[in-house]
Amino acid sequence: MSDSTVRFGLLCSMFQAMGRDRSAAKKRKRFRTFLDRVYTDRDYFTAVRLILPFLDRERGSYGLKESALAAALVDALAISKDSDDALRLINWRKGGARTGANAGNFALVAADILQRRQGLASGGLTIREVNDALDQLSLKEGRGEKAAVLSDLIKKTNAVEMKWILMIILKDLKLGISEKSIFHEFHPDAEDLFNVTCDLKLVCEKLKDSGQRHKRQDIEVGRAVRPQLAMRISDATTAWRKFHGKQVVAECKFDGDRIQIHKNGKEIHFFSRNFLDHAEYLHGMSDVILHNVLVDRCILDGEMLVWDTSSNRFAEFGSNQEIAKAAMQGLQGDRQLCYVAFDILYAGDTSVIHQSLTERQELLQKVVKPSKGHLEVLLPDNGLNDHRPVDESCWSIIANCVEDVEKFFKETIEKRDEGIVLKDLGSKWEPGDRSGKWLKLKPDYVHAAADLDVLIIGGYFGSGRHGGEVAQFLVGLAERSDSTSFPKRFISFCRVGSGLSDEDLDILITRLKPYFRKNEYPKRLPHFYEVTNNSKERPDVWVESPDKSVILSITSDIRTIKSEVFAAPYSLRFPRIQRVRYDKPWNECLDVESFRALVLSSNGNTQRGMDQGALQNPDVKPKRSVKKGEKRGISVIAPHSMQADISTIKETLIFANMMFYFVNVPSSYSVDYFHKVVVENGGSFSMNLNDTVTHCIAAEKKGIKYQGAMRYGDVIHYSWVLDCCKLKQLVHIKPKYFLFFSGSSRKKYREEIDALSDYYYWDIDIEDIKQIFCNMVGSENSKMIEHYRKKYSPVKRMGLFHHCFIYLHEIPFGKTDFKVISELAIRRMKLEIIMCGGKVCDNLQSATHLLVYAMLGSHEFDEIYRSFPSSQRRLLHQKELYVLGHNWLEDSLEKSEKLPESNYNLKPDSLEEFMGDAKGSLSFPATAVEKEEQSSAASGKRKRGRRAAAKPALRPCRRTRAKIGKRPAKLGSDGSESSESSEADLPIDATAAARSKEEKAADIADKTAGQIQDKFGIEELVVKQHAPSHSTEMEYKAGDKLEVMTDPIQAMLLDMIPTLSQTQKKHLVSDDSVSIPEGMSPLPEPEPSVRPAKKKVSYKDVAGELLKDW
């Protein structure tokens, strides 16, 4: 099949599939399959030029970038410029609801608009027809003519095909596969042939058979050649080691246009690194080349610059095109084009790229005759070096050691040049090579990726053209007593002078000159400056006062050795000024402690892993890091402000044209992680909240930065970024992603989104609803809340306990099985309270009701009072606190109304009178724990680790209870239950025993909680049953047998579950000596045959049997 029969839709299908594939191997396989099975006649160029449109030089420029293409599409679609679709096309970079989920990707935004205007069926265009249409588009001049071609294409294609046509026009298909992979799959020699010809059509025509190797072709005059490139290197020492002792030439890296000049007789071409022929240079440079290049056929490699004749130096980058256009118009001025040739590739009829650099430099000196300010050659011995001013350093040197490289690099920076290039003098010239035979070292590669804000405290006079004026500055760091105070003193930090243009330097000097004071050493210096008085540090002038000075933003790497020249703990090398911070007050400069902490936070490593000793002795090998892959470097800014290392990240398309600002991130992630994720997917990030930010991301709604982000605009949850990366596409910003929806967005998109960030035409899920509820601002008007509560909850039971704040308190019983049942009952009561509109309190202080739950139904206030720690008993004195038994809750639920608390109140009418009686005649019943402690104190028995005390005189006890155990408990003869002594009268040992009450509580509870045996040796047992109205006693005499006829579990279950109250109640009975309370009649003793067997039975089993029929 040929291009006249192969449909463009097949190529689009391959593009779609390659876009979905994640593996590069699958992408290459699809490309190979398309060539083998579709293009059977091997006319590959018509398809390959569409796959690699940025390498196609056969077709001219379309003159359409995104903005112009958007305007042309609006005309082609014949829609109003003010319509929503037109605005979406024009504002395709901006995010938000109007642009949709494809914001930042012009082709996808356009495809979304076209999808509603084009049919689903393809028009059947072939690849040849698409190429013909694109040729017509490149030939058209006006926007109307281009719009007509686009309109015709829209009529013959569907939205998918039109999307890929637009991406071809923009020359960016975003397939995720490199040209190197395409060339390698097309033919093994395709890349080499393209590097020396830069002709895609020639590659496709000569290499049709992938199985037949092609003889390597040499370069030709008139055909652009891909330039040899320099590999980036971090520092001079590392670069020097890579050459392994070979001869090296160090050259200044000029900041201009990399241009190859091809001379073929009188025909001259100026090819850029992208193999474009810049014909605009012909008027200004053709005569120079014809008269000063001494051979007819020649290829020169060099840099096109602008020479300023008034200052006798090269002008800054950016004026090449302006000067070229002026030359075309015949205008002349102080500036002119100047070409600096640093290599020669072809001379006469012979290619010389296979010769060494030394040989090529010798040939270059013979072929090119330098012309000052017009044509220069960059050679270490002569050439441009001969034309430099007297006070200027060389442009090229032969480096014999690393110190030569360091010195040359420093001189280049001081001249504000771009950097240096190191070349192996024995290397060949390789087209498109970046293997390391050429190395480039720029100031951007050796700084710590951050700026330091320092204060000018002194100045140094310059030399040459800066003679008699301050040209360099002594800068200092602040010394603060605390983080909020103004600095008290400034210590010298470093000396800096490069980085500013002459104009900027003059402005700065003019501002500071009134405050300069001559340094009259050895007179006393200003008291607010701390210096070392080293001769290299000593400035010529001081700034008379810090508040008159200016902050400079400088950058460099940090040398983590103690400086002997400056007073700061660490010094900088190759410092340069990034900008002058006129907008920043003097007191906001970097302080010493912050700087020291930032350096030490990285364990004191230098960025490049070397110190001064390594520089002086390059043969010494640096120590390698213990951890594999550990990066050396130090932070010169706070961790929360540090930018992530994104130098090795490959961009994709998801977040293209988006600027992110991260307010805060969850603890499970770092800010660096999100920065890398954003850049990895084509976006960018900002460390500051400014106008370039398009998306503010946060994890939680707190902090000063979050408050600032709210004033700026919408705040989006960080999960949106993760979801986009997970799905590999831009996810629509649904309500669940909005942490804050700003008023400006609410007003701007009021026709699409409501006030709570809910889209009118997008379905929402549960997560969206949750986030919408979280974003709602709750009303603080209690009357309004009550109004809506009554309106939407009319059922009386649902508001039964409104305004009741209930604290549930359990009287501990001690048995594990009972504890489980008790927890279940309390949990049920909590749910009942909440369902009926009440609030369950976690503490007694905020409660209005104290609800007491006792396992055995005991609700005596004295026992309740003693169950609270002494620190909380005072809260029981509050008159507004109701102390109720849990039966109040159960009765209220049964009758579906809130019963009066007074009928169930357990608190005495006068608590003060009650407390007075407690201290006087009324004695609180002693617990089993206290009984045990009193017995221990009376016997004089001491615990391990405690000093024995003298046996005190026994005091009368308030109550006695038999000790249950294997042996009968004996009471002292001095004890009497009729004693009126209170707890305050107890001796010291008794008080100490009381302190151990908590330690014994669990053991005593196990002994007393239901473990009743058939027989006990009991001398005396007195049980006082207290009730609000009366008290009765049950008394057992020594030698009596206590029979348990029923298990107490049923009684506890009846107390827990009121609905079991209809079941027959069973009571504990004994001999005739037992006194039965009023209103109760004893039950007859069951027959022996029906008595329960005396065996050990689990309480769980008993409970199960009791609940079996319920």
C-alpha cells in the first residue's frame, strides 16, 4: 500500500495505541508493524514526516503556534470570539471549569470542542491528502487563508484525526518515544546518516531496506550537520579526572547562537544547531566570510555574537536578530555581528572531522584570517586572545592542572560570561555526540540551587574601568538574640562583585555612596560589625549603619571548612550576585544560626564532596559515600523552602503549563516528592505564592500559609495530584477535591458551580458529599439550630434528651465476665442517649446528668461518692448536677418521655449536711479493700520494699466484714462496729494501707464478687443494706452454713435488661436468723432433688442458660 491509499485514520490508530502503551518496546513494535504491514511499497517519507514533524525540513513553517492556531480555529469553526468555546481555545492554558480537565494541552482542548461539531465517522482522508493539505497550510500567508484550509480539514475528518493534525502542526505528538528509538527501529544506520545530513527525506529514501547496512557517509558542504555537544559537569576537579591526564584546552563558553558556516564558493549558509538556515545573517556577514576565509569550500563551527565597538567587548545575548535586521536595512551603529570560530570541519575538498582537535586548530589558524570585531578565531596561543583589552584575561588556555581550570573558571565568571568548555586536544569531532570528550562547566552547575539574602556592610575599590569606584562588596550575616528581634550585629561572610551589569552596579553605588565611610585601619571599626581583620577581608569603605544598607541575593556553593578570612563559620567560593533586593528591609537578611543549622543539617558535606586539600592535591581520591546512590549536598535554605532536585526528570504532558504551589503536605509524603511528581508530568512549581501559580495544593486546613492561599484563590486537596498521576490523565476537579472554593471562582463559574463547589451537570459520589459537608460553615445560632431540629425531627422520642449532657459512671464490680456484660450495657445506653438527642460527655465537669450504673443495682450515694477520686468529688457538690440511677433512663425510654429527675435523684437534699454527718455520727460503710488494708495495718505486716512501722493502737472500725478465703478471718478484740471514729482518726499505718487500696482492688474484688462456696468458716458477718428510707441487717453466726440456692447472674441481667422483669425473681436465702427487709416474703426452700448440683460453673454458661428462652 502507498500513501495514496493508506488512510490517515490508520496512522491515528497507531498514535492512539502508542499513547496508551507504557512500554517503549511496545511503542517500537507498533511502529515496526505499521511500516511492514501497511507501507508495503516502502515509500516511508510521507508517513515518517508526520511521525517526526520537528525533523521535517521539506515543508516550510506553518507560522502557527498555540495562540495563532486558536484564533485560526475560531475562524474555521465560524463561532463568535466571545463564545464559551472560543474563550476555551484562546485561554487553553488556564485551568478551571471553563477549560475543563484538559487545561494546558491545546490539542485536547481543541478536540473536546471539535467533538461536538464533527461526526464520529472518518472522512477517509489518505496520508497523501493530509500532507497536501499541510503543504497548502504552510504556503498560506494570512489568517483567513489558513482558516480556510483548517475548515476544509475539519469537514473531512473526525475529532480524533483532527486532534493529531493539530499536534502535527504544533510539531509535538507527545507519544512518549524519542527520535532515537524511531530511527533505531527504522534502520540501524538511520541516526548516523541523519546526523551528518540532517535530511529526513534522504534517510527514508536511502535506507528502505532495514536488513541492508549503509556505508557511513561523510559530511558535505551545504548540508547541515548536527553539532557536537558538551556534557554537563559539576566542578573542575571532576572534569579534570574525566580526562585522565590528557592534554586539555579550556575555552570561554560564549553566550550566543551556535552557528555552522558553510561556504561553497560564493554560496554561504548559516545553519543553527536545529539545522535551520538563518539567511538574515547574509547581509551582515557574507562579505566578511568571503574575504577572510581563504578556501572556497569550508565548514566552520562557532558562535555568532554581537560586538560593541564603543565598549570594545561582546554585548549581552539577545540582540543578534536585531543587529541582523539592522544590517539588512543598511543601518549602522556601535554594534555589529561578530562570528567566533572555534573549530573547522571541512576545508577544500576534504572533511577533517576525523583529525584531532590540535590538528584542526592548526588548520583553522591557516584558513581563517581574523578581523577584529567581525571574525575571530578561538585559539589558546593567538587569535581572539591577541585582540583582548590589556586588563582582560584570556579567552582560551592550555590547562596543565586543575588549578589552571579553577582559575580560568573564576576569571570567566568575573567577566559575566556563560562558563567554560573543556576539550580533549586529541579527540575527533563527532556529529551529535555528547559522550564526554567535551565538558561544559557553568556557574549554574556549581551553586547550591538557592539564593542567600545577605547585607552589604563594606566595599572594595575596583581596577581598570572600575578604578576609583566601589566594584565589590563585603557582605554579612545577621546575629540575633531571638527570631523576632532586630539584628544586634553583623558578621563578615564573603566578598562578592560579579553578577551585576555596569548599569545595575552604578545604580547600587549611587544609592549607597552617601553612607560609605572610609576604613581607617587600625582605628576601631563600627561596633555593629564583627570581622577578622584579615588583610583579604579588610574593606576600603564601611557602610556607616546597617539600616542604610541594601540586601543582595547571592548564590554559590558552600565550602564547609572554617574560613580564616571571614568571621562566618563557612565561606563561599565563586559567589555572584543574582539580584539586588531593594524590596526587602535590612533586618530580614539571613542570620548566622539559620545558616549554620542549614549547613549542619546535611552533615557538613560540600556539594561536590571536596575540600581545600583535595583542590591542592588532585591525586588524592575523595572518599565515597557508604550508602549507594547517596547524593552529597547541603541545603542553604530551610527544608520547607528547598526545591527538589529535578535535573534528571523527564517531562510528560499531564500538568503542562500549570504552576503548583504546595501549602502543606501529609506526613506520609514530602514536599520534594510532590515537586518531582509535578515536574515528571510536565508541570512546574513555585516556592512562593505569586501570580504565576495556577493551582494551590494542601493536605489540611490550617497554618498561616493556608490562610494566605485562601485569600489567593481555590485550594485543592493533594489527592487530586496523586489521582491524576495514578490515572495518567488530568482528572476533573470534583467537589471532593476542593478544600476551599474562593468567592471569585464562585462568582466566575456561578452558572456551572453552586456556592459549595458542586457542579450542576456533574454527578457526585459519597466522597464529594463528605467534602461538601466539610466545607460548610456551621451556624452558631442555637435558636436556628433548634428550629431546624424540630422541623426535620418531629418525632418526640428523637428529641427526648435534648440539652442533656450525660456522663455515664459505672460502679466497678471486678469480675471479668461481669465487666464484659457491663460494657455492653453501657454501650447500649450511650446509643440510646445519642439517638434521643442527648450528648454523652467524656468528663464530669461538662455534664448536667450523672447516670450511675451498678451491676448489682446498688445506688447508694455514699458508695457513689467514694467511687470517685478525691479530685472529682467536688464536682458532685454542684447543685445543677443530677445524680441519677440508670433506671431513670430506662423508665424514660419505656414511657417515651423525659421523666422528672427529682423522682430519681440519688443526691441528698443537703449535701453539706450529708458531708457533716459523714464526718460525725454517720459512718461510710468500709469496702472490702479497706477492710483488708485495716487488717494488714492491725497485724503490722509490711509489704516488700516498704519500711515497717511501729504497731499503732487499734482504733474502732466502722464496719466489719468477714474475710472470705481458705481460713477464717480473725478480728482483733479491740475492734467494735459501734465505734464512731472516722477515717480522719485512723493511725498512720492505716492511712498508708489505704494508699495501697488500688493495688489490692483487683484481688479483693475477685474474692468478694460472686465466688461463694458451699461452706465458709465465718466467725461473724454483718451486712448493712442502706437505702434512702430504711436499713436492715442480715446476721450470720459462726458455724452456720450459707447455701446458695440461685446464681446472682440472673439478678444482674434483670437489672441490665428491664424487659426480663416479668421473669420470676429469686433472692438469696439462708437460715431463720436472717432478717428479711420489709415488703419481702421468704421463698420456701426447694426440695433437695431440685437443688443445683454443687459444681464449678462458668458465669458465661449460666448467662447463656438464663438467656436461652428469652
